[in-house]
Amino acid sequence: MSDFSTMIPEAPKVLRITLVLPVVTMAVCALLIALPWYSSFATQRLLVEGFTVFAIAMAWNLLAGYGGLVVVGHQMFVGVGAYALFASSNWLGLNPWLCLPIAALVSALFSLISSVPMFRLSGAHFAVGTWVLAEMLHILTLNTTWLGAGAGMPLDALGGFDRWTRNAGVYWAALAAGLGALAIARTILRGRLGLALMSVRDDEPAALASGVSVRIAKLSLWVISGTLTGLAGAVSYMNTLQVTPDATFSLNWTAIAIFTSVLGGIGTLEGPLVGTLLYFLLREVFADYGAWYLIGLGMLAIATMVVAPGGAWSLITRRWPIDLFRVRRDMPKL
Amino acid sequence: MLSTDSVDAYYGLFQALFGLSFSVSPGETVALIGSNGAGKSTLLKTIVGAVGVRRDGVRLDGEDVGGDSEPRQLARGVALVPEGRRLFGSLTVLENLQLAARNGRSGPWTIPRLMQEFPVMKEFQHRPSTALSGGQQQLVAISRALVCNPSYLLCDEISLGLSPLAVNEVYRLLSRARSEGLAVVLVEQNVTRALAESDRFYCIQKGRVALSGKSAEADHAKVAQAYFGM
Amino acid sequence: MQIAIETLVGGLMLGALYALFGLGLSLSLGVMRMINIAHGDLIVLGAYLCSVIMQLLGVGPFLSLILVVPLMFVIGMLLQSLLLNRVVGGGTLSPLLLTFGLSIVLQNVLQETFSADTRSLQAGDLALRGFHLGGVSIGLLPLLSTVVSVVIFAGTNWLINGSHLGRQARAVADDPATARLVGVDDRNFFALITGFILAVIAIAAVLYGIRTPFAPSSGPERLLYSFEAVVLGGLGNIWGTFIGGVIIGVAQLFGAKVSSGLGPFFGHLVFLATLLARPDGLFRRTQR
């Protein structure tokens, strides 16, 4: 029937930066890897924070923006990962970097187990249910003496390294976490899991009817996200040298993840990148203003939800149709 | 008079109505016929305010009213009996009527009057409204709109899923209302019934008026052609 | 044995207060299908407002309610009209994120204004008075809170079932689109509901503030208990929220008896365990 072609709107032309991007990417990566040799400890520590926050935000964004799983208890993964690292390194007397895989494994297991109760809930119930679970872990750790209770634990083995090696090592771990988060997210979204998730995001009943295993898709995403967050959390606390229940299981982790994703743009890959940059920029500029900085951040989040729910990246893409990471799929022309 | 003037309507990016013009005068009954998805329900929703449209797209008694919300249109005397009845399950039959009556205009149609005309409604008034048969629910749904005392009653597929006996009951109520000057717009799958109960008709196809005229003079061959788009 | 009974009674009364916290959340989740993450922070705001009025006018906490309740009502209406109405009906994400931002703003504004120190509302020795009934000691304030909570629940239940406002609320909860067709103006109506919610929060805040020292950061915990009460009881069931609150209160007090730091933990545990067995809560949406 001749009417069909006029019914489907023309897919917007997407700027494909084909050759420039790989070269630029490699140059940037090389610069980042070489950083410990040409910058200060302070810069490295800031970047560690930046990369780990980015990884955690990306993990949250994958869950909320692509999986439809809004999590308010994201800090549970941070705490589990951080404590797994510190505990395994301290008790096994191992090099902390060697314990990072252990932290990842524990985070993955935790994600798997926690999915059993959590996936029985949905929507707002699920969101606050994750918060309840996080709070339970918080209280448990506070009351567990062999994890250091309220005072927490230091990372004993780090004392055996000199400052330069320690800082560089933590920095590279963080860099790996950040780049890894980006790579993982991009791989997922360009692959079958991503296609399944986006179909579920657009229309769950239709996805189910088309044979998409919604349960497995969401579970995979949950475990990947939880592992990534746990790992990033572990690295983040290698930076601070001490884990405490109040810090690791703090709602602030979810708050940061939410803000960076909302400000940048939920449901996009570029969003958390832009959001993290904005977050740290604002923090450096307004560092002296204490609570007013947080008030401003909160109001910015509110304003964003009202005015531009797609975040800062949506404002950019409205003007120029850019797809930096080439994850958008176009409608075929008829 | 209630009319639309070359109106377009969209659901997101999908266009459902293409320059549709239609009118109904006070006391008139107009039938909208057409196959599924032709745009009949969309037209009703556009008039009543559930679908957005430009300001001068809908005119009521000389005033531009397009795009106003449903409560505003109700206050002006335009009420819709939605497809599928859509009674409030958490409310009893009586509460459904009370809710509408309180928000509607005052006039000859009151709850006591409806209870009197339909003893069955009086009997079921304290039952949850969805615990009734299809036909009974349809009577309640129409009463819920009538109790707002509209000047224009829009009815979307009121005979759908009802037994022939129930359909007769429903149209009996409708003719009672019409005899008191109510203008009615009927969306009806049953073409024969629609033409029998109306003064004029429009046949809608793919969001456009394919055929219109006086119901009594309708040529069934032409109607069939317009209906199926042949 | 006596300790068990005392703990049970104490838990029931604490739970009645939690139920009152949860009533507002039950209404907003049930009628507006919206979760307000700032709900707990609004309770704390109410407590601080009482504190300010008490200091300014030199009155007791209950007298201050005369000003605080209308003030909170207006704040509620403004909050809904100006901010929340923009995200109602937009899915789970938007209201959650917006109210999350609101929560951060509220906590930090309160901290800037009042410092992070805890304070409580002074009510003379009301917090200490009690009496004995059959060998069980009962605090006067908890008893008062319970009575107030039951009265407010009964009143709200009556409103929902017997008034035009209640009919509109139930209709909107059933089918917002059709409710508009019968003349319910949901923008104004939602503002009214949020005003009512905040008025109830004000009363709960006073009872809470006398009983427990509060600080700007006390909000999130209040939200969690409110939420547990609502979800445990089952959405759309007012008395369900009451029972839910009572269960959480009892669980918390028994947990605290087992180990003093683990009170809230047991509340959370009971909540999760019950939810796993009955994901829709204990009671179904009330049908007449």
C-alpha cells in the first residue's frame, strides 16, 4: 500500500565520526596511561575519584536507563565490593591489586543472590526495596566486630608500597574501571543483550511476545552492573585507605549516580560522561560553599527533570545529531 | 451547534484525523460509522478534550473550544460515554452517579429520576459498579453522563458486546433523552442500527469523511463502498 | 513474659506513629501513583517548623500546630502545583528523581538554617509520664500518638468512603482518564491531596519531635519506615497501612530487645520477608 512510506518519519541523519575517533581514542588512552609520570598526586587522586564515580554512574545508568530498573540502594554494591577487597586482602595477606578480582567475584555473587528477593518487586517498590536491602547491610556491618564495626578497617597491605607505586597503582586500577565501564556498556548495547534491553524498554509485552527472555536480560544487566559498581567501589576505597559502614553504604553513592546520570542524560552512553564532568566541575568551582553546593545540585536535578528530562546530552543532540559511541540503531529506509 | 472545522489530530507522531469537518445541531442525532481504526473514537476524544487540537478546530455555539480539558468541556455541556463503559470499580453504582452529578451541571436528569426510570439501577445502586452485567453497566455509564445534564452527548460504541435485549434497553434510554432535546453523536459498529437511530450520518474512513448525508436517504450500496474504502 | 507484653504494647504504639507517617505516602502512591522520596524530609521540615513557631511565640508543641498545620497545607498545595504536577503520570523515573533532588535540597537547606545538631520539641514532662495497666507500663505520649493516629486514620477512611473528595480520589486511582471525563480536574485535585498529606505530616511531626531527637538528616529513615508501612499493608488500603506500620513498630522493638543496635534491621527483615511471600502486600485494594 502506497501509504506506508509516508507514515514512518525519516530517520535523522546521524553524524558518524568514522576515522577520526579511533585515532583520537588511542591518543587519549596513551596520555591517560602515562599520567602518573607527569602529574601530581593530587591530580591522580582527583582522577581516581572521577573514574570510579563515572563507572558507578554508568552502572546505575545502564540499570535505570536501559533496564528500567531504578535503584535507590546502589550503595549496597559499593559497600560489598569495598569490604570484599579489604577483608580478602587483610585476612589472606594478599596484594590488594590481586584481590580486586576477588572483590569482583564477591560482587557478582552478591548481585546474583540479591536478585532473588529484589526481582520479586517492581517499579517504586523495587527502587525502595533496594534501599531497604542496602540499609540492612549497613546496619549489619555496623554491628559486626570482625569487620571493624563502626570504625571500619584499614587496608594493611598498602603500607608495604611506596607512595608513588601506591598512587600509580590505584590510578591505573581506576582508569581500567572507568574505561572498562565504557567498553562494557558499549559492548552490551551494541550486542544482543542491548537489543533485548532496548526492546524491553520500549515495550515489554511486545518484547516478551517476540521471544525476548526478559528475565535473563535483566538478570544479566543486574549482575554486570553490580560487579562493575563493586569493583569501582573497591578501587575508590583503595584511594581513601579506610572502609567504614557509614561511608561505603551511604545513600550519597546513589545520589551521585543519579545526579550525574540525570544531569548528563539517562539512557545514553554519553550522558554519564557529560554528567561526571559537570559534577566535578561544579564541585571544584563551588567547593567553598559547603551545603549550598549540594542545594544547588539538588535544584539543578529538579530543574533538569522539569525542563530537559533527557539531561544535558539531550540538549546537545537536539542541536547536532551526534552518536559518539555508535549505539543508536536506525530504522531501515523502505 | 457543535462542530469541527477541518481538524487534524495526532497520537504522538501518528496522524489519526486529516482535515475532518463535522457538525451536530441541538436536538439532532448524528451517527459516525466506519471500520475499526477509522478515527471515529478519535473524533469524539478530540471534541471532548482528551486529544489535543488547535483552538479553532472545535467550535461550540459560536465559541472556539478546541484543546480545552475534559472538565472544561463538561462544564460547557459536552459529555462522553467512553468505549468499554469504563465505570469506576472502586465505587458503587450510586457513587459513580453521585461523582458525576456533583461535577456536572444541574438540569432535568437527576439521580432519583434515573432510579425511577430504571428500577434495576435502584436495586443495584450499592453494588460495586463492575459487578453488573454488560448491559446494566452500559445503562449506568450512559446515566453517569446524563446526570451531568449535557447538551451534547457523545456515545462511543454503546452496543458493543451487549445482547440484543440489552441494546434495545440502551437505545430506549437514549431516545428518552433525545426526546427532551439532547443532541447525540453515536459511534456505532452496527450500521443498520446507527442509520435507524440517527437523523444524519458520516462515514469515516482512514481519518477522513468518506460519505455523509441524511440517514433516511442513505444508499446502502454507497455506504458499503465508503465503509470498506472500495 | 511481662517484658514481652511491654515490648509488644510499645511496638504497637510506635507502629501507630509509623502508620501515621505512612498515611500520606499511601495516598500519594495510591491516588497519584507517585512516590515522594522527600516524604521523610517533609516530616522533619514539619518538626523544625514547629520548633521555630514554639520559639517565636513561646507556645507548646500542640498549640504551635494551630499555625503549622495550615502552613504545611499551603506548602503541600504549592509543592504539588508548581513542581510535582509536572511529573505526575510520567512513569516511575521522573517523580522519583525529582523528589530525590527535592530531598537533597530540603536536607541541606535545613542544615544550613538549623545546623546539623539534633533537637527535640519540648513538651514538659509529657515524654516521661506514664502509667501502669495490669503490670504493664504504658507511656502517656505513645498512647496519645496512638489515639491521634487511629482518629486520623478513621477520619481519612471516612473521607475516602463517604465524601465527594473521597469518591474523586478513588475514581482517579482507578482510571485517571475517565475521571477527567466526569469532571475531576486532576491538577487542582492533586494539589488538594498533597496539602492534606502535608497537614497530616505536620501532626505526625509534632508527635515524633517530642518523642525523638531529630536532625536535618533524619528524613530518609522516616521515609523508609513510611514506605515499609504502606507497602506491607498493601496499596490502596488505608487500614492496611495502619497494620503495616504496627508490624514494623513491633518488629523494631523486638529486634532492639534482641540486640540494641539491630532494631531497625529487624523491621527491614520482616518487611522484605513478608514482601517476598506476598509481593502485593498483606491486604488487597479495598473494594466496596
